[in-house]
Amino acid sequence: MKKRILALLLCGCMIFCLAACGSKDDTADNSDKQESTTNDDSKETYNVGICQLVQHDALDAATKGFKEALEKELPGQVEFDEQNASGDPATCATIINKFVSDKVDLILANATAPLQAAASATSEIPILGTSITDYATALEISDWTGTVGGNISGTSDLAPLDQQAEVIKEWFPDAKTIGMLYCSAEPNSEYQVKVITGYLEDMGYTCTPFTFTDTNDVGSVTQAACDGADVIYIPTDNTAASNTEAIANVVLPAKVPVIAGEQGICEGCGVATLSISYYDIGYISGQQAAKILTGEADISTMPIESAPEVTKMYNEANCTELGLTVPEGYEPMEISE
């Protein structure tokens, strides 16, 4: 009898100890889970949608700069949904509408068509533009003050057009006719050509527009420009930037030099440019985004920013092929393979 009672007591003690251990382990597990949840919530995460009009070196560099700045400012806190519209404005609208449906925290519009699509799609989600030449033209703002207001800000890729006109004069003081080669569907190209034409005409040049509508007529319009002009000027035009090889195949055999509005176009078919760094303006937009996402800055009062500096550059290979002498003060560009 005593042995049976002793056995029952021992069993009870063992059950109690196991229950206590299990409770302790459960408490530890719950504590670990609670600590893990607390750690996960300590940093807010943000979803950022990127709509880039088309793939080419300048826009690629702007996107890269934007992402690297945000990752530096908010390490591990940003998830990117990066989309490319392949040059189609309608695709820009589709991409942007999905961003709005997904309720992203911020949209980067890389080039004019994505900016216009974003502005039409939402007045709530912050929108930053980059690679935009003139916000007043892109968004049809008549009383431009340097700030868009509302939910839009960003950076401009415009190098001073009066200085670009001076580049043409430095290289070709004896030229008579400047052919303006650009895509008629890009409002920022229209703006640049209008402004620089005024400067060039004041210098005594005659300016003639040669416009293509898309990639299909780039070659034929370029040939017309070669036939009708001593020098060709190409502004920061996305369609031209995507077709520099086709342009080069016409202008180089024709021995007609091209002055370009940005480095990427000059690398492909030009002889000289007054260029900005697209990586730099993308990086500035990334810094703007970090301030907006964390509440440090109000996008409605954030002014449009520009590249910190411009650089005179020349394409050594094309200059050699055309037999041109490079004026002083120009740097040779490194041509990407």
C-alpha cells in the first residue's frame, strides 16, 4: 500500500515538473515572438513605384541614382516596383494606374510621359519626376514659379540653353543653317528647340526644324536634315536617344556634325555636348523621396532641383572621323561599349 502511494506521488511530481517546463518554454517562445515582432515594426517599410519611359543610358542612370540614394538614406526600408514602358505613353498610364491601385507610397516618373500619366492618375500619392526638361511645359503650368505644388516635385535634366547655343558657336562659327532634329511627340523637345532657336537666331544662324514622329521615320528625317543644314542640333529627346545608331548611320557618312543636348545622344551620334549627369539628378530625386517618405519635407513646397554642374564634352571618335578640331575647355567622354 505504501509503495503504491509513493509511486502515485512520484508520478504527480513528474507531471507537475513537465507542465512547468512546458509553460516556461512556451513563455520563452512567446517572448521571442513578441521581441521579433517588436523588432520588425521598429522600422517602417515603403513601397516605391518606378515608371521609366524607355531603356537608354541617360534614363537608366537616373533610375540607378534614385534607387542608390534611397537605399542609402533608408537602408532596408524600401521595396521597388521598377517598370519600363518601352517608349509607349499608353503603357506608362497602365503602369501608373497599377501603382495607384497597389497604393504605393511614392511614384518616380522617369521622363515626361510617365510624369504626365502620374499627374493624371493621382493627386494623393507623392510623385517625383526626373529627366524632365521643363515642368511648366510638361504639366501645362502658365505661371511657373519653380515649384509645381500639390503632390508633385522632382529634378530637371535641362542644361542651360543659352550655353548650349554658345557651344554651337564655339565649334561652328562659320555655319549658316542649324537643323533642329527632334521628335514632335515630345513637348519638352519642342520647348528646348523654341528657346535655343531664339539664342541662335540672335547669333545670326538660320534654324530649320526637322521633326520625326517615332522611330519609323528617324532615318528619313535625319537624311532631310543633313541635306538642308550645315550642323544638326538634337535636344534631350528620348526617341532620338533610343535611335542614335540610326542617326549616326546617316550623319557620319554625310559629314554633318551633331551637337547634342545630353551625353548619351552625343556618345551615339554627336561630336560635342554641354551635359549634365543623369545619375546626379536621379540621386537628388532619391534624397527628395527619403525626406517625403519620412515626413521631413512637404512635397507641395519642394522646389524643382537641377544638376549641380554642367560639363563640356566631346566625342573623340566622331570628331576624328569628321576631321574636326576640338576647342579648348572640352573633356573627352568615355564611350560605353
